[in-house]
Amino acid sequence: MADIPHLADSSMKPQEAPADPTPKFRPRDQFWPYVELEEEPSDEELARLDPELHDALFENPPERPFSYTLVFAPFDGAEYAASVNLARTTSDYLEVGRGESLRHRARFRPDQVLALRALWQLVERFDTSEVLIDDRPLPYARELWLPLLWYLLPR
């Protein structure tokens, strides 16, 4: 181990803080790596926010329409491509995750009940399929809430 000089030695003096606290140079703007970031989040970033976090972040959050969201994982079969295409074309569609954790999220309003039912018929048999009511998991969403929604189907 190296010897640590003691302050008692008269030849060694502790370093003193500089008298002028202003730095002698100013870093260039290019030093900061996030200069080009936008101040406001994009619509896509806002759509990805959890509804409770959205309400907490914004003083007067915009009113969101009531929604049903189907979340499903990739699966084998011919219906997979059809379900992803249907979700992309008829709903507010969002892909979350990658690889094994990839999930497709399709958000529907009650006036889109026909498209919701068509997609649900394709993905309901899988245990990885989830139903979110107003972007929240609720008890009996598959067994109670969706059948209640089917009453909105046109006759």
C-alpha cells in the first residue's frame, strides 16, 4: 500500500477551493446529447401512457372515450395474420414488446362493436388473450363485460 501523507507535514497544504466559482470555459451546445429532443410528447407517446399516469401528469387531461381493449400474443395458425390485419385496420392499434413478450393491443370504442367481436372470435381461444375495460384489467372482463357489450350489436 502506498503511504498517505499526513496533513501534519508542514510542506503539504490542503487544496483550497478556487476563489472565483465561475467556470473558466463554457461547454459547447454539441456536448449535450439531447439537444434535438422535442419539448412536447408526440401523440403516439401519449397513447402509450397508462391512463392513471396520464391523468396525474396533466392538469386538465382530455376526456377519453370509454374503450374495450383486446390484448393478444402471436400464435400459430392462419388466423394470426388476419387478426393482426383486422386489429390494425379497425382499431387504435399498438404493438408492445419484442420477441416472446410481443403483444398486440387493439382499442375499440362501443360504436366499433362489430369489429371488436370479429377480432374476439379470432383470439378468444388463447389463454394469453386479455380484455381490458377502459385500459384496465377488471374481474370477469371476458365472461361478463364482453357479453354485455354484445347487446350493442345491430339486429
